[in-house]
Amino acid sequence: MRWEGGRRSTNIEDRRGLGVGTIGGGGIGMLLIVLAVSCLTGTNPLTLLQVVEQANPGQTQSVPTGAPSGDPAAEFVSVVLGDTEQTWGRVFQAAGKRYDAPVLVLFEDEVQSACGSAFAASGPFYCPADRKVYLDLSFFRELDRRFGAPGDFAQAYVVAHEVGHHVQNLLGINRQVSQAQRQGGRTDANAISVQMELQADCFAGIWGHHAGKNRMADGRPLLDEGDIDEGLSAAAAIGDDRLTKGRVSPESFTHGTSEQRARWLRQGLSSGDINSCDTFRANSL
């Protein structure tokens, strides 16, 4: 991918190095002060914390926005996110709708979201409750070394897949899926989860379809030869059958087989049409 010089998204939160939680009114430093005052006065520290919160409402640890310069991996993610914003903005506009872009949160090791806390080992994820994509950049190394899917387009596919979940959320698909899962049994819930993930793969392919036509400021195409193969390899590398090495039955799959994931990514790449991504049809798998 020729991403250098591309438009960077401003919808980035860089929480790396900030820790998981924050303390209102000044963070850990204020907490130490509260404990010291508590020891000297004999006042309950929880009472003192409540006083601090009331005196400093809404103050939390500052979170830098935008990808920091000099950080190639973060800059790359910012450019990919920016390109997804342009692509989905046009797709939604053509359908007479407005696209509200998600925020992408960069974190290290562990993060707190509106969907709960999560660890880097769980991989990138999208939280519909706060409309944010969460990514630990170390996953890109895992994608290369552990899953055997190197390349910048493979990494871009990961971002585009999570943005695909955001698109599902905006279209109301998340709500419909949650309702269907509550009404069905565990096997049905897993099958619906697979369909949901495969549709996000197809949506990632739609972005790739348009990205293949996009031009950078200097007129060069965003994608190089071989980029598509990188994305298809990445989709196949994180299929349920390959990740579990046959230790889990297909009824327990939640993301789809390698063949299914690559097939639906290819569907989006070739069509560029959101209507071609109906993975919820009975014969879609």
C-alpha cells in the first residue's frame, strides 16, 4: 500500500501509556494526596474522594487525539481509518444517509471500554455501546509471526473489518442480531455470530474495492499489486478452523472458517456493493 501522505483521520484516541482507569481531579497523584490527608485527619478516604469529584466534575486523565508524528504504525492506522471514512461517507451519502465515523482507540495490554475491560490478547474489537474501535498495535506483529499473514494490507483489513462492525451498528444490524441471539439457543447464537463476522469481512472488502480506485495526492494508487492477496491471506489465517486446529466443532465457531472469511472478503472486494453482503440468508454460508 502506498499510504504515506494520505489523509489522516482525526478520530484517534491514543491511550497508550495512560493505564486502564483514571481518577477524577488529577489521577494517581490526587489519590496519593487524598490518602495522605486521610491519614492525617482520620477522614474516610472515600468521603474525601467524593469531595474531590464534586469540586472537579468531569475531570479525567487527558487522552491525546490523533496519531503521533514519528510513529509509523499509528500513522498508518490513521490513514487507513481516514480512507474508510471517505469510502463509507460516499456509500451512505449515495443511500441518502449520513455516516458517523467511529473513534479508534490505540491501547497497550489492557483497556476499559463501554463494553467492559479487555486485554490485548483478545485482539482488536468494536464496542457498539461507545462506537469505538479498540486496537493494540502489537496485534499486527501477531498477525505476521503467529498467523503468518504479513503485509500492510493485511493490517488494513483488520481495521476495515472492525469498521465494518461499526457500519452494522449504524444500520441497526447489531440490534437485530442481539435480539435473534437472545431468542435462539447457543448453537443458533454462534451461527448468527458467524454471519455477523462474515458480513464485517464483506464490508471490509467493500472498503478495499473503493481503496483500489483511490488515488493519493501525487496521483499514485493507494493499493499495490499483491495487496489483495495479503488481505485474503489474513482473512484465511484467522478462521475458526485454523485457529482451533480442529479442536472445536463447527457448531461452536463464532467467526467463520478460513474459506468463508476469505470468500466473503473477496465478495466485497469484487462487488463494492453493500447489498451483496447479505450473509444472513439461509444459503449464505
